[in-house]
Amino acid sequence: MSRAVICIHGGDRYAIPLSAVRRVTEVSVIARVPRAPPALLGVMNQQGRVACVVDLGPLVGLKARPARPDGRVVMLQRQKGDLGIYVSEVAGIEELPAEMQLLPSRQGAAHAQVQSAEGPVKLIDLELLQRAIDNLVEA
């Protein structure tokens, strides 16, 4: 991984590869989906299209949390349907060092971490993230 969008969620910093990100947007009105799991926060209007919004927390081993209006939604580049990942904050785009350290135990889609000037950053594995999202959205 080289350039990544750095997200803050649950007090930790996470890196989503820049190549996987379409855009970052503010949280708009999110409509809950009846009987959806807590991690699927609902759907929102994204430039005239319906986009599913998923909480990053359960995808990285944390509990689901309700979206706050001051949070952000990281819209992903996807072939099947518009999907956004809700995060508490987006810190920006960083160039990350190539030298990574595997996490002692995988935390959902987070499999490794690197040290940046701001401290540790957990790396999101796109394949693991996609599988977790597919299992959640298609459940």
C-alpha cells in the first residue's frame, strides 16, 4: 500500500487504499433498513443514487455505533452498487511506509499496521473488506 485515506474510528487510525475510494462525503439523512443488522446503518442519497452505508466498526472487530452527523462516509469504488463506509473522521491522505507489521490477531478487515508520523495506522485489506461487506449487505 502506498497512498491511503486515513480514517479515525473508535479511537484508532485506519488506512483504506486510495485506489478503493471514490470520494469522501458528509453524512446526510440515513434511512434505516427494517431488520438490517446494526452494522448496516441504512441507505442514503448519494448524488441521486441510493447508497448503502456500513459502519466501519464491525468490519474491523469493533461494535456497531450509530452514525453521527459530524461523521464522514467514504464512498468505495465498486462494480456492484454504491456503498459507503461510515467513519468518525477522515484525517486526510497519507503516503504510508512499505514496511508493515502483521497484527497479532486479525481484526476483521484490518490485518497489519504501519507507523506514521501521527502514530500507528491499521491497514485495511481490500479483499477481506469486500468479503465482510458482501456478507453483511447480502445477509
